[in-house]
Amino acid sequence: IGFVFQNFHLIEDLNVRENIETALIYRSMSAVERGRRVDEVMERLGIKDLSRDLPQQMSGGQQQRVAIARAIVTQP
């Protein structure tokens, strides 16, 4: 199951890439595999160019796409 909350719940101190990767931290997978999955999901959702941005630097729609990416990166 992947969750997307109405107010996104992004971690303010983490950039887009790090926010998405948090969903994979507790899985038994290498950092390389986590990075590959994050890159793939960011590319599919058109947010790869935002990878270093912090949540407060993005529009609401961009934040929502990051929340969606975090929910689907685990392949629920």
C-alpha cells in the first residue's frame, strides 16, 4: 500500500530525492538499487529536474508529485 496525504507530509529538511528515498530506507536493498528506483520514478513523473529542491521551494502541484513518487517508489 502506498499513501499520499492531502498535505503531503514531505520532510522540510530533505530535498526531493531524499524525500522519495525515505520510503525505501527500511527495505533490504542496496543504495544503488534505491537510487535507480528513485531516478525511474522521478523521470516518470517529470520531477527529475527538481531533485535537489527543498519542499518550500516548490509549488503545491510539484510537492504533490513528490508525495506520489514517494508512494509508488516502493511498488505497492
